[in-house]
Amino acid sequence: MDGPNSSTNLEFSGGGSEYAADEEFGKDSGASEKVEDVLSSFDYTSCYCEENVYMLCKKLSKVGLAAPDASDLFAVFISNPKRQVPIWRQRSSKDAAGLCVWDYHVICIQRDLKRETAVLVWDLDTSLPCPTTLDDYVAGAFQPWIPLNPEFSRFYRVIAAPMYLRFFASDRRHMKKKDGSWMALPPLYDCLVAEDGAVHNLEEFITMSVDHVITSPEEAISSLLSRA
């Protein structure tokens, strides 16, 4: 993602609130330790949320915090036709409530295969607990009670992680300035190449219109929970 757009007039009022951490992992000390290990050792790169989620899906599957084939994980792209989406509780924000206006953002959501209504959100850029419950994440990051100008509505593209890991590709061209310098330093590992040989298809994931993108997080989650 590009850096936060701080000049946009969102035409709303309101602020952030504090939210309690999810306790589900706390009931399983082994799982909690694994989460801490994953987050402390994860090769996070600021402003490359799409790659962070890609690598996180692989990591969670590898260490046993997700299904071995990543079938319980989903990459969720958040954007809109104007590519200006407000998200609160972002660590890189200088705003007291953690507000950033991103051109797009990507998070990972995880379905509990044993309890189909349970969903966790993994956002490596949030100041909220990671992972946290969907309800807490929506309240803290999206603050749905705040009225937004329609042009800042958030659209959601949900991709099953196995498909994302096979077909997403990025050569990071979107993070280069006209002079060839980086807007933000890239990850140290090689660029991601898709199974079909594509080297860059990020635009296909972040280009959104009202014709084919779900605009309600509840509808998106309902859709993914109904998948086999």
C-alpha cells in the first residue's frame, strides 16, 4: 500500500475507543505461545500489507495455527473506486485515534473450522490485539457508527488463501517513484510470482467497483463462512 493520505476531508466526526483483547487464544496457552512466536519472528514490512498477509498465511499454516492447506484463511482487500478508505487504530498513524486513509489495505481473516461462526482477524498494521475477534476489529478499525461521505465507503474483496497463495503476484512496481526510488523500502525476500507465471497482478485485486465487490463486512463474512 502507499502511505496514508492525510489531506483527505472525510467529513465526519468522532474518535476511537479502547477495546479489550480477545480471550480465545488465552484459553489455550500453547496456541498463545505460538501466536507470540509468530508475531515476534514475523518478517513484517511496512506499507506492503498485501505481501505481509501472503507471508502470514504461509506462516500460520506452517506452524499449525491454521489448516495445513490454509483452507481456513482468507485475504481481504479493502479499497474503493477512489482508493481512499479510512481505517482506525493503525500503528503508522499520527492521529490520536490511529486514523489512516489508505489507497487500499489487506488483512487476513480466519474461520474456525470447529465453530463456523467464529472468525478472527489478523492485521499486522493495527494497534488492536492481533489476532482479534471480527466484532472487536470492526468496532475498532472501521468504527461503523461514524457517518462517512459515500466516496469513502469501504469495499471488500475476499480471496481464499489457497487461491491467493497460488495466483497473487507483485514485482512492487506500485511502490516506485518516477525516478525509480522506493516510496518505502521493500521486503528483503524475492518478489512474489504466481503459479501461472504472472509477475504483477496487484491491480486486479485492488481495482473495485459496485458491480462486483461486496460493500458490507457482515455480507463478506457470511459469504466466506458458507464456503466448503
